[in-house]
Amino acid sequence: MILPSKHLPQDRALLTVGAAILLHLSHPVTVSALWEQMPRAVLDQKASRSMHYDGFVLALDLLFLIGAIDLRDGLLVRRAS
């Protein structure tokens, strides 16, 4: 689920979704606001394989675990590398 595989297309892998999240996280924002501003083209590559909110949250969890984002005062913040 983290990486693409034979049974998981690249656009549904958590690293791919996480990369798209990082591209759109330019300023502190709430989780729900980030979900709303994510372009549907990234999340809905194909209607049959659309990324749902739970996959979006799992990608956020992965980014938090690897230290790419933080949660400060209820806002998601991209950490400096």
C-alpha cells in the first residue's frame, strides 16, 4: 500500500498521494481544507480507482511518521528539510 505493486497502481500508492499532498502544502492548513484544495485530478485518476478520504488520511499519517509534516495548533505544516 505504501509502494505501488502488481495489485496496486502507482496513483493509489501512499507515496504518490503523499508527494501530491506535499506539493499542495505550501502554507499551514487544516486537514479538511487541504482535502478540499487537492485537485480531483490527483485524487480521482480514474473513477473506478478514486482515492477516498481514508487513503488521503493514511498518506498524511505516512508523511507524519517520516517527519515530512507536523501538526501545530490544529494546522498541518510542512517541515523544512
